[in-house]
Amino acid sequence: MRAYQRILGIAGAAVGLTVLAGHTAWAETDCYTNAKNYYASMVSFTAYGEKVNVIDQEADGHSAVAILDVHNDVHGGTFQSYILWNPDGKNTGKLYDLDIVEGTPVVLTGCVGEYGTKSVIWSSCGTSVTGVA
């Protein structure tokens, strides 16, 4: 009887670990990227607290821009896209504190733009990266 109980205990532990391991697919994931001109802007997403930092790294007359696409549809919601600006000039950062459901995938892209007209220079956008809130 004890061998049977031991096998059940081991099987139960294995099932529990498998469930927990499967849950890590929703683990928070940070990410960062730049505009095409590496020095123009750098943007980062920090999963813990759902923060986006938009850093202007060049005195080029443009503002640093982060494009953040939030895939709320994974949790039965909707798709949202944010354009986050840093118009404060070279060597400045602007931190945005968002409220995103844990486990939600996000796509982050760094660009530059004209803050006065709120026009993103789409040809400046660098490689998009993904993270998870």
C-alpha cells in the first residue's frame, strides 16, 4: 500500500510542477529597442509595473517616440495602440506608467517625430520587439 501511495504522491507532484511550468508562458518580459538611427531614440518596456521609458539621445530637432501595441484581445478585450512622446530634448527621458493586465503581450517600436503636429516620422521607426506585461 505504501508503494501505491508513494507513486500517487510522485504523480501528483509531477502534475503540479507541469501546471506551474505551463504558467510561466505568461511570465513578465521586458524589452527595448531604438529608432533606425540608433542614437535618435531608445524606448524600453518594463513588465513589472508596466512602464515605458522614452529617451531622446540626439539633438536632431525631433522628439523621441514609442509606439506601444497592447494585445488585450488575448484576455477577451481589445487591441490598443499608444503613441508615447518625449518632447524634452537630448539626454532626457519620459516615463509612462501604464495599467496593463498581467500576461498581456505588447509590441514596442522606437521612432522619432514632430511633437508640435504629433506626426510620427514612420520611416525612422526601428525594429519592433515584443514583451509581456
